[in-house]
Amino acid sequence: MGKKLPDKVMEMSIGWVDVDDMVSVTAYQTKYMNQLKKLAEAHPDEVKIIKEAKENDGMMVVHLPKKYCKVSFGEARAKRELTEDQKAAARERAKKMQEAKKAKAEAKKMEEESWL
């Protein structure tokens, strides 16, 4: 039996018809929705947001010229095997990054409070 899918599958689909110069993109992921919004802002005459995610159950629909759409396939990367020392070093780096992020957020909060 295959993997259990999450309750809401985050997918992206591209409707590509050879006889038409336009493609229809449907996206659930914030990363792609933001890219599509930026493209629509940069090229408002060509890229049209048909439905915003907030009004379409979290799914954005955009029509755009094919020239703005690129599909690329590549070889799957081999899974990286780490030694216990490498895993420990990675955990330590992640911990330091989290601490630095927390310190930065606290400093920002203190700075904002000092303006009040």
C-alpha cells in the first residue's frame, strides 16, 4: 500500500495546450502563489490572476503566456548518508541558528517597545 496522503494535498498543475500561446496554472503552495503574484504585478497586461486563493478554497488560478512558464526534469538526487558526527554537527548548527533567530526577534521586540 502507498503512502497516506495528507487531508489537503498541496498540488500545482499547469494546463498547457499546444495550439494556444497561454497556459493555465493552478497553485496551492504559497511559494508559487507569491511568484505568480509578482509576475502578474510585473506584467499586468499579459499575466491575469483569474481567482485569488482566499476566494477559491486556497487555490490560485492564473493565465499567462507560455513564454513565462518553464518546466524542467532532472535526475533524482541520491539520498545523502550522514555519519553520527555529521548528524551531531548539523543538530548543533540548527540549534545555533534557532538561538540566533530567537535573539534577533527579542532584540527587535525590545527596540519596538522602546519606541512606545
